[in-house]
Amino acid sequence: MPPPSRVWPAALATFVVVAGLVAIFVGPGPPPEPGPLPIALVSTTAPTSTTTITYLDTTVEPASVLPGWTALDPGPLAPRTGAATVWTGEELIVWGGATQGGAYGDGAAYHPDRAAWRRISEAPIAGSADVVAVWTGAEMIVFTTTGSAAYDPVTNTWRAPARRPEDARHPVGAVWTGSEVVLVTHDQTQARLRDELVTVTYDPNDDRWRRAPDAPLPLSYASVLWTRHEVVAVGGFLDGGNRARSADGLASAIAFNPVAQMWREVPGIGLPPYAVVAAWNGRQVIAWDYELDARTSWLAATTWQPAPGVPLDFAECYPEAAATANAVVGWHCGQAAVYQLELPAATGHWTPIATPPDFDPEIFVPDSPVGIGADRVAFWGGDWDGTGGPFFFILDVPVAVAAAS
């Protein structure tokens, strides 16, 4: 049966409950590396503010709470869920989010080498629970239901990009391809009304949006990933009662080629549609749902095969995922596991990881755990009530596990 329907910020709804695993290969070998990420950005609007970058005094010293886990100063932001998080290569930036009391429009950045936070300047858009963000190599660009804003962490300034197309309203997910942003949205502000996906691309060099072809399938939520060749969206099509609306009653996977400007279906995922999450490990798309069964397939193939299940206890809550350079970390209701790919056999398996006792799933809801470097994952979050947290932990993926991937 599906997990209970919850009122979650849309940024959290993109990630759903742990259960089955899907490994979708992109080919027998790793695809070619993309071009250099940093680009020369040309801002067509003046920055909204300029402030001195000053790091705050640390109020909580880093503390090892379990092998591999470090508890850190949670920073200056109030507790919330649904915040957007990105890793710049130097800092973890957190922006937006909400509690039942309302949305937040502030943000902060954490520098691991300094073990210190700093507040970032005020954004030119209102706060939102419905927010996704992407790092371009030079800017963090955030997308909400009301607008977009681009933040430069070097100058601590924001700019307002050109207004995106009117029907690209409700952000589902965004990726950076190396030359442009691909933003997947719903064409309405309230999800689960029609759920058709509207895809647009944004070039920060000329501050210009372009409408992409319509997706072949509707999705109520999705994990949106970049595989170096295609944008892959994995999710489910549900009604307001959390009931399946897809033709086969299962989850769906679709892929968009931004060069060819073409979508295609990736059929046969074989997972329930209620709560599916996915991540890219450099060679595979790994997806799982809260029922903990498993599937695997080459991305070019049409048949899915059983794969090792996620070795965590079943619970009715939503899953999260984060990819590092060498591994994928899955998070489910206070539990964690690391997925590793074994080469040349191209088979994968999960290894459960002990988690700190502070990980109460009713209180600590990590906001899109994010890989920070080769083998580290940052977990930052609070609760929907706004009374628990915020909490901040970093997991160092065990060397043996990371090396095996």
C-alpha cells in the first residue's frame, strides 16, 4: 500500500520513499566527460546587493558521534524543511524552505575547511517552500513558483535572470549540463491537477530562456538527474489521494537529450509510483522506493532485471539520495546505506551504515542531502513544525565502500 499522503514542500516531494532499487546503466563504459563547468557569466541586470564576506564565529565545535559521522554547528538559519542546497566545490549553500508558519527567503553558506558559516546577501525574490537550485560552476540559480534568482558566492551578490516562460511555474528539478540549465516544471502552481511537465532551458551567458519539447508522460513528482548526455526524470503520476494514475499503475522514467531536443520513455521500471527517488553515480541511475524491492537495467535496454534490495527496515516515510564522486548514499526514515558499483562485472550492492541516535525521522528531515567532494555527504535540516533543529551532520563514506565503487 502507498505511504500516507503528507503535506510536504514540493522540494521534498521530489524525493520519495525508499523501497526498490533501479540501476539504469548508460552503457558498458563511462561516457565522455562534459566540458569545463565554469563559464563567463554576463549579467544583464545589476547585482541586488554587495556585502563583505564575513564568516561567523563557530558556536558548536565539530564532534564525532559515530564512525564516519561528524556533528557540526548548524549555522544561523532557523529550523525549516524544503530548503535548496548546492555544493560549489568550496561551500555548501542553503537557501529558502519553510515551516508550517511560512516560507523563508534567507540563506547561509558553510565552508568545511574553515568549519564556519556565513550569511548570504538578501535574494531579489520572495522565500518559498517550492524551490529547487542548481550550481553552474559560477552561480547558484534558484527557482521558485514566483521567479528565479542567481547568486554569486565570490561577490556575495544576486542578479535577477530574465523572466522564464509563463507556463513553467512549479519547479520539479533542475540540472546543469555544462552550458545551460535544464529546468523541469509543472504548468500549474498546484501539483497533481494535471501534472504535465514543461521543460525549459536557460543560458546564463545571454540571459535567455528557450522552451523545450513536451515530455511524453505526466509526473506528479520526479528526481531530475544529469547523466552527461541526458536529463533523466524518475517519478510517479498520482492523484490528490496518493493513488496511481499511470496506465500501468507503476512509476515512470523518461529521458531528455538537450542536443537533439528530444524526450524518450525508459520503460519497464517496475516500481510502485508512490515514493521513488533516484541518483546518478557517474555510470548508473540508481532509483528505489519505500517498498525496498529492486530492479536494474541498461539505460538503452527495454527490460528491467531484479537487483539487490535496499538493506534497511521498511517504514512509511520518504527517501532521499545523494551522490558523491564515488558512491550513492540512500537515506530512509533515519537509516542510511551506501550503494557501490563493482567493475568490471557492473553489478552493484548496498552496505548499511549506522546512523547517529539524533536522527529522529519525525524531527530531522534532511533537505536534499548533497555530496560535497569525493566521499562526503552533508545532511542539513529541521522539521515542518519549526521547533526541531536545525541539525547538521557530515558523513565520510567509508573508504572501503567508496573505493569499491
